[in-house]
Amino acid sequence: NITRILRRVLPTHAKIADDAKEAIQECVSEFISFITAEANRRCRRDYRRTVTPEDVLAAMASLGFGDYLESLTVFLNNHRTQQDPERGSRNQISQSVRRDGGIEVGFLHHHQPQGAPMVRPPPPPPLAASTMGYYVPLPPPVAATMEDEEEFGGLPKATNEFSGGEEFDPFQ
């Protein structure tokens, strides 16, 4: 509840107008959508369906909220430990690594020392799919929105494999 959060921060005598609460609620909803969309893009890029805490942290870093990563990582690790003390200590979120003038470049595993040069890269995309014993290259990812189309570098040209030329496209 927004009111409860605001009351923790504001002095006890402060009053909050209803339209101020509504405006803050809209901002919070937009912020959550903004971060979630970026985390989801990362999942799609890595051919995954589940958004993980690491995806959310990476989204925040890529959108310019890197100053919050350290405190969020500490909070999430404490939360995991409180929820399941036995599993929580083994399932810690790794610390982010900053290089090149403070740019976030990845996450360290909890067992990897801070000075270690190795950073875990994202998994490579699958190159081929198995079909009845034969390997067939996967088609390029489909752009669902204009943003996706820009991210993938535009739509591929439609070609006819028999004639070698471009196919007729009535929408162009």
C-alpha cells in the first residue's frame, strides 16, 4: 500500500492528498513496467521464459539505476536467507561487477572472489534445433513490436529459395 510506505518516510503530522497518492501509484506502476519489460527482453534474448532476480538487477543497471544494485542485492540475499535459512545461504545473488568507468558488466558468483577477472557471460543462443536426427538452423527471432524490430535490426528481406529473388510483398 502506497500510503503505508509514504507514512514511513514522511513526518507524522504530514498529510497526503489523494491525488498525490494516485500520482505516486501511477509512477510506481510505470517504473515496475519499465524494469519488467527490460528484464523480459533479456530473457527473450537468452531464450528463457522465466524472469530471475538477476534479470531484474541487470535491467536496472542497463536502464541507469546501477546505484541501487548493491543495496538491492543485499536486501534480496537477506530476504532469501530469512525465507529459507538452509537454502537461502546457498542461493545467494551474486554481486555485480563494475568496470570501464563504473559500467555494469556482469555478476560475480557468491563463490567467486571480487578481484577475479572472470565474469559469467550470458549463455549462447542455441544454434540449431534437432529434427528427426537432422539439425536444422533456427529462424531469426520474430519482432513482435516496433521496439523489437529495432532491437533485431529491422525485418529480414523475404526471399524465394527457388528463384533467388525477392518475393512480392503487398504491404510494402
